[in-house]
Amino acid sequence: MPATPSPFMLPLLSQHDHANFEVVGYSSAKPADAWTERLRAHADEWHDVASSSDAELAQKIRHDRIDVLVDLTMHMAGTRLRTFAEKPAPVQICWLAYPGTTGVDGIDYRVTDPYLDPPGAPLPYAEASLWLPHCFWCYDPGGVGPSVGELPALAQGHVTFGCFNNFMKLNREVFALWARVLVATRGSRLLLRAPEGWARDFASGVLEEHGVAREHVEFVGMQNRHDYLATHRKVDIALDSFPYNGHTTSLDAFWMGVPVVTLVGDTVAGRAGLCQAHNLGLPELVASTPDQFVDIATALAGDLPKLSALRQALRARLVGSPLMDAAGFTRDMEGLFREAWRRYCSGVT
């Protein structure tokens, strides 16, 4: 039940075992777009419910006798949590919107993985957790897009760090740590995606307080997807945000050959970088402390031949990883659906 079609759904829907699973989609996307049509093509049934109230949608789901209902929106825009609160299906699961919790009693399970939520660690969630064996995401770049290109530093004569995460994930502590990286990397630049006005002034001001000249910081605004991906060809190394890591944006960076240096946080949203790096076989990109973050980023910046080789290998590494194994991911997800259904049938919650 996505509020808007998501490319993360395409790998799952395209690989579903229709002999054993009947896939029914309830779309709140308004208006429908090309992604809607691509997703619809892989469903056994598809219903446009954008104009239905939460109560009407709950009644329809009961009428359709859905066994396992999956929420893909949670508390994001277009939420349908009031529908889930009415418990229209015997088993209800949340996934994809973000790796957190809804706080809604009517949702039985949340999907996670061993990196986001290490088994045995405290689980402060309203839902019980179901663990995928590898990763929370299955990435589809939406076409090949721009080529990776050569390492920018080779032509520019300086290293460019970058971050295209939502600006709301950035704060004074993030900029202060990034400034340490830039100051330690002689002549380096920083490229940020940020709206014009206060956001750019704030970022420039905090970075300047910590020794980064304003002329060493460049900004880019919102772009269409092709141009956004192409802008990665200006970036040598991506710096992750914390305590809320990049999720989709980090996968986009890896697709474009840009390694992402990440700092592991204490919450599930701050462990996305850990999950992605380990699934890529690149644990050396993961820092446990701010000092280690600086060391990793500056070491990468100081070895351009190694960085260049990594750039050229990253896309193939991503394609060959669990992060893009659509068939394997789908079998794993179907296994979780069956596990949740068996628990329901046996009276176990």
C-alpha cells in the first residue's frame, strides 16, 4: 500500500511467485504515473484507492479477504495508518518507508535486517521484528542512467566531498565533523544539495566557523533524476549524515561510483550505512567514532589511485551484491510473509 509508487517495490513485485502468492495492490498514488503502471503490471489485482477514506479502504480489504497486508508509507505523507488501525487483515506488516516503527497496535510486524537491528539487541518498537537475512532494501536505479565517469579529482586537482541527503538530516554536529575532514584534506571542496536561502547560509556559516572557507562550498538544488545522478560525477567521496544516515541517496551514490563514508548511530535509522557497506563487502567505509570517520575519509582522499579503482568497480559490486539481488530478496521476503502467516495460524504472535 504505497502512497506513491516506489522503485524499491519493483524488484519485489517483478519476482513474486504468483503460483503461491496472489499480489493485490492498493494504490494511493495521486495522480498515477509511469511507476504506477510498472508496478500495476506485476500485480494480480490493482485498485486505485486514492479517493477512498480510511474506513472505506479497510472495508474493501476485508471484502477482498487479504491475508497479509503490508504498509509501505508508515508516518510519511499519504499515510494510511488509520486503515491499519482498524485491522482489516489478520496479519499486518510495515516495511520500506523507513526502518523504524509505526507505534500502531494494529500492525503486527516490522521488517528489518541483522545490521539495522542486531539480533539480541533491545527492540524499542511497537511491532515484533522480522529479519531479512541480508538487507532491508532491494535497489533498482530506474535504468542505467549516466555513466560513472572518471574520478573528478584527477582532472580537478583537488578532492570534492559531497552529500545529497535531505537537508533536514544535517545539523551543526554533522557540519563540524565534515569540516574536520575538509580541513585535514588540503584544497578539498564540498558539494551539498540544499535549498536556496537559509539552508545554504546556515551550512556555509557553520562550516566557516570550523575553518572551511565559503568559497570551498558549492550548492546544488533539486534536480530531475538524470541530472541528480549526473551530478555525482563531480563528487569523489560522499560523507554520510548522522544520526539519520542516507538511505536511497547512499545507494544512488554507490551506483554512480561514489563511496559513502558513514558513522554508525545508536538507532536503526543511523545504521543504514553499516548495512549497505557490509552488503557491498566494504566495511572499511564504516566508522564507529567521529575520529575514525575523519581517518577513513582523509585516507581515501589521500590515495587517488585506490579511490579511482574503487569508483570504477562500485557499480558492478552493487549489481552483484544482495542489495540488487531481486530474486533472492523476494524469496527472503516471501519467507517472512509465510513465517508471519504460520504464527497467526498457530496462535503465536
